Amino acid sequence: MGRKGVCCCCAALRPRYKRLVDNIFPEDPKDGLVKADMEKLTFYAVSAPEKLDRIGAYLAERLSRDVVRHRYGYVLIAMEALDQLLMACHSQSIKPFVESFLHMVAKLLESGEPKLQVLGTNSFVKFANIEEDTPSYHRRYDFFVSRFSAMCHSCDHDPEIQTEIRIAGIRGIQGVVRKTVNDELRATIWEPQHMDKIVPSLLFNMQKIEDIDSRTGPPSSPTGGEKEENPALLAENCFRELLGRATYGNMNNAVRPVFAHLDHHRLWDPNEFAVSCFKIIMYSIQAQYSHHVIQEILGHLDVRKRDSPRVRAGIIQVLLEAVAIAAKGSIGPTVLEVFNTLLKHLRISVDFELGDRRSSAGSATFSTSSKESDERIVQNAIIQTIGFFGSNLPDYQRSEIMMFIMGKVPVLGTTTQSLDTSHLGDLGTRRIQIMLLRSLLMVTSGYKATMITNALPPPFLDPLLSPSLMEDSELRQLVLEILHNLIDRHDNRAKLRGIRIIPDVSDLKIKRDKISRQDVSFMKKHGQQLYRHIYLGCKEEDNVQKNFELLFTSLALTTIELANEEVVIDLIRLAIALQDIAIINEDNLPMFNRCGVMALVAAYLNFLSQMIAVPAFCQHVSKVIETRSLEASYFLPETIFKDKCNLPKSLEKDEKNLFFLTNKIAESLGGSGYSVERLSVPYVPQVTALFSSGKKPHKCRHKSKDEDRLSRRKSIVDTVSIQVDILPGNNTEDKVDNTEEITFEALKKAIDNNGLEEQEKEKRRLVIEKFQKAPFEEIAAQCETKANLLHDRLAQILELTIRPPPSPSGTMTITAGHAHYQSVPVYEMKFPDLF
């Protein structure tokens, strides 16, 4: 009798490979594998590789029989023999043997015994680490993917066995990945049906991580013992390895199951685990594929756009983290897509917020206020994402994004493709404006343009300074802060924070360069827009301390960055005009606003006088400030902006010692070589391009006051007080000698034309420049518009100024504006050049 009771005669008749296989099994499985006979079997397999498939099939037959009979000792011996044969043989004939091996591993994984499942997993991992000479295209691992994924979700009642099986499942998935991903012709592992099992299985185990933040950065290097004992850490490393092997074509298949898992388990709120997952993803994938992940997040945000605000906020925060990592590498072609999608969701969020508010009108419930606050969380998350993304872009891309966002701001009177807010109403439009300007503020933070024309091109500056963005105190603050970001190229703004009388400006250590030719050209073209914005901004009744502080910083930064001698004179004219606003008070401003404007002028002229360092000018400014500190401290910023300040009941116009005087300033600057002729011309805000184009801005409070006042001054020249005579034909010649000829030149002499000459000179310059640079279609359209306006104006004048019946002398006196002129026969009437 041979070993295990087999007859010697029968054993001799059996094939040699079966005898060799039988000899490796001892009578008592506790004795383990018979090493001497195992060496004989290995030598035989190497010498006769064509027998490998039969050896494998016979071993598989024995193992299946032992598994059914629960003889687990012989099962262990069979698997050990298979492992050794697998490691020893690398010939072409190993492929049939591998099929038998995988069949035996599958048998072990299908058993309900945890030890056998772990045994089969260990054998598969050893097999996965073997590099085959040639790939086997017909071999599939569908069963192993499904089985290992199921093991990752083990819920055994014994925690130790549960952990052991989960670790085995994760290691099995890792083995499948390593065995398949390296061969492009055998890329079935990346198919969605496999990724939908592998990725959620890994994420399920990663949720057990106790300290998420400690492993959200680049891949760590834990010890081998930690990897084997911690399913969460092992799953994370397997997930990193999987993503690191992903290529351009299969990146999306690996990322999409992550969204499904987070949705199914409701992990967007709170979103700590979601953030950690995408940090791992962004650090693990190749940098050039980052934009794929961002596109997938944007797409999922569109899919979940009707979910609760906190879910959307969680997705947006994940996008922020992904963008923060991707901005350091490659963004790809998704820059505008990111901003466009975020701005679309910003509008949707505002729409939801206003819809909830309208639906709960009259019943302020807790749930409604909670929804509104949640929508604010969404909006803030969008703004942070836009700002962070924009601030990490290179300057050439950031300037494009600035133009893109500004084009989305609802500004009436422009032709840009702004966000559709027609259904949101005035409140919704204002909310959108504030949100977009806050986004733009974050994008412009840290932006340093070599030339101011690059930072403030006309298509950007015109809508930014639009009257549509002056309707609210917060809007004006945001506009000024954006201007500060773009004008301040030497980081001086922090030194100018807070409106105050600076004793010694040199202590601030202001940094500045010589004004370039491009900056001078910019101020000639667009300086009046900046002055007008500051001027009208000071006249708003809802100004608070922050508004005055930002206006002071605007004037100071303009002085530092853009002021030559001509601009200095213009800024002084502007400051005197602001002082006149407070003194004359044509707009009926509150006393706080009037005193605030006076304090603003004092703080700015104190700064300007020290910057240009003209002793006489400094002396005059210091004297006025000293007088104010003794007699009218409420005209100084240190007093008026205190919490409790006693305001005067009225401002006396005759107290010249409290005011900055134009003649004193002109005298002091004239002695230092400044051209002070223009100081005698009062500053008048010029009409912007929005008004000159014939577009009527929405709710513009300034149009009716300042620009109508400016228009009245011009109307004396433009329309001249036409007098029309209705005379009988025989009386006309008799009256010719008794009338004085009224001409355009005569009327000009009768008017104080200092300001008009300056305006006409600037007007001529702008007309010449426009005809040189503007497109022909624009010029033609403007001429047609002006002709129509002239026709309407003349018809109105003729209708309003003729007052029948005629006087006995046969003439009629026509009154226009505030002047009365003698009657003139019709044939001696001279019409002005209204063009």
C-alpha cells in the first residue's frame, strides 16, 4: 500500500504527474507540504512545461474535493503547491495552468469560510505580482472584481473577522488593478460596470478614517504594518494607486462612481468626507487631467441644481478645493466654463432666495429664514470659488476673467451679455450686482498690471462706473474697492486705510514710480470718468463712514499712481467742488454728510499738499486744519466719524478761515511753477458715454440734478434764446433801424464763459479723437441721433417761446433760460451753430 492507502500496483499505473502531485500531500495534513516531493514536482514541471496544464487541472480537482469535504488542511497544502509552481514556471505553457489556478482561487472565494477566502485572496495577490511575458487577451476578471468588492462590504458579526475579510477584499481589488491596468489591450477593468463596484467599495472603507485631514494631502508613506491592519488606510492607498494609473480616456469612468457614492450616502452635507475624497483625487491623478475632474464636478452641480442649498454648497466647496489644487498645475480649457457655470448657479441661488421670500410674504417663518440663510451660504461659496480660482490664474487669463464677470453684471444702458435678471425685479438685480462685484473684487485682488490701460480698459471701466452701480451704498463700496485693487500697483492701500489727517506723509513710506506716458494718456481719456464717479459718490445721502474712507483712498491712490501736474490741478478743482457741495448744499444733504465731505476734503488736501511738497500750499492747508480743530472740529475726520459727535445746526458760508480758498491755492502753486489758470474754472462733472449715447440709465438720481444743471449751462450757448417776429410785411423795414443785432458772439460776451471755453475745448478734443478712432457705423448712428434731437429741440423751442398776441410794435420778446433779450426782426435773427 502506498501513501494514503493507495495500492502500489494501481499507483504505478497512474500518470507520473499525478503520482508526483499525490506525493506532496502527507498522511497527516498537520505535517504540511512534503518539501522533497515538492522539489521533484517543481523540477518535473520545469522540465516538461507541456504537463503544467494537467498538473494544474489535477491539483484543482483535488482542491475542489477537499473543499467540499471540509478538509482544509489539504486545501492549504494544495494552494501552497500551486503558489510555488506559479512562481517557478514562466514559460508560454503557464497560461493553461493559470486558468486552473484562477479556478481554484474562485472556489476558495466562493466558500463561506473566512480563512479560505483570505487564503484565496493571498494566492491571487501573489499571482498579480507576477509579470507575464505576453498578455492573455481572453482572460477576464469580472468574477474577482465582484467577489472582492463584496468582501469589502463584509458585515460579519465578529469585528476581527469583518476587518480581516474587508482587508482581503481591498487587497484583492488592488491585485486586480495591478494585473490589468498596465496593459492597454486588456483595459476591461476601466469599464463602468467594474468601476461602479471597485470605487464605491474603496470609498466605503475610507469612510472609517478617523482623522481625515491628516491624509488629504499628497500620498503618505505609512509602514507596512499599518497598511495591513487598517482597512481605511489600505483602501485609500489602493484608491490613490487606481487614480494614478488612470489615463485620458478612462479618467471620467473612475471619477463618476465617486459622485454616485456621495449622493447615495448623503455625504454632501456635511461634506468633510467629500472634500477629502476629491483632495485625494486631485493629488493622485496626473496634473494634465485635472480639468476632467473639474468638468465632472461642474456637471454634477448642474444635475443637483434643484437640491437643498446645503447640498449645493457642499458641491461648490468641493469644487473650490479641487480648483485650489488644479490652479497650481494645469487648468486646461475649462477656465471660462468654470466661471460661466458658477455665475449661472449664482443667479439660480438668488432666484431661489427671492422665490422663498415672495412665497412667505406676510408670514416670517423660521423655515423660510433658514432657507434664505442657506442660500447665502451657497452664494458665499460661489464667490469664494470664483475669487480663489481667479486669483490663482496668470495675469493674461485673469484680465479675461475680469472682463467676463463684468460683462455679466446687470448694467442698464450697455450691450453686454449680462445675466438675465428680468424676472428677479429690482431687489434681485441688486443682489446679483452685489454678488458679481464681490466675485470681481476677489478676482482683482493682487492683480498688478504694468500699464493702467490693461487693468482698466474702456469696456471694463464704463460699466464699472455706471450710474446703475451707484444706487446703493454697498454697491459703491464694492466699485471703489475694485478700483483700488486695479489702481494700486505698489501696495500702498494698506498704508492709507482709514480717513484721517496724516501729520507726516513721509512716515508712510509711500512707494511710487514716475508716471508713464501710457498713464498720462489714460488720465486724459478717462480721468473725467473717475472724477465724476467720486464727485457723485460724495453726494449720496446713504453714505456711511466706510464710503468716505474709500473715497479718500481713491483720491490718494489716484494721486500716487496717476497724477502729473495737470492731474494735480484737476484733483484740486475736484476737491474744491466737493467743498462747495457741503457749503452750498443744493442737494439738501444731511448735516452728517456735509461734515463728512468737508472732512474728506481736509484729509485729502492735507495728503496732496505733502505729496507735491509745495511749502505755501502746505502752509495754507495746515492753517485751515488748525483753525478747524479749534473752531469747527466736526469738519475733521477724527471728530465727525466718532460714534458721538455734536453736529452743527447750520454751516456759515462767510467763515472763510474754515474753508480751503481757490485764490490762496492758486497763489501758492503758481509760485512753484504750476499752471493754475484752470483753477479758476469750477469743476463740473462731464456727461459719461452712457448718457451721450442716448441711453437712459435705470433709476439714475444724478441725471436730473447734476447733468440737467450742466445741460442748462450749455443750453444758453446751444439754443441761444431764439426770438421770432411775426410782423406785417409793410412794417418790417421801419423797425430794422431801431433794433440791436443779437448774434451768437454777442450772447457769448454777455455770459461768464470761462467754464464754457474749457468745456468747449474738451468737447472739441473728444470729437476729434472720436472721428479718428471710432468705427464709421458708430459715427453715422450718432450723427443721425443728434439730428433727430436737434429737430425735436427746435420744435420745442418754437412752440414754447412764441407768446401771442404780438406787441404793438410788431415784434415779440422771446425768453429762454434766465435771460431776457430785446425783440428782433426775424430777418436779422442769427442762429447759433447748434452742431
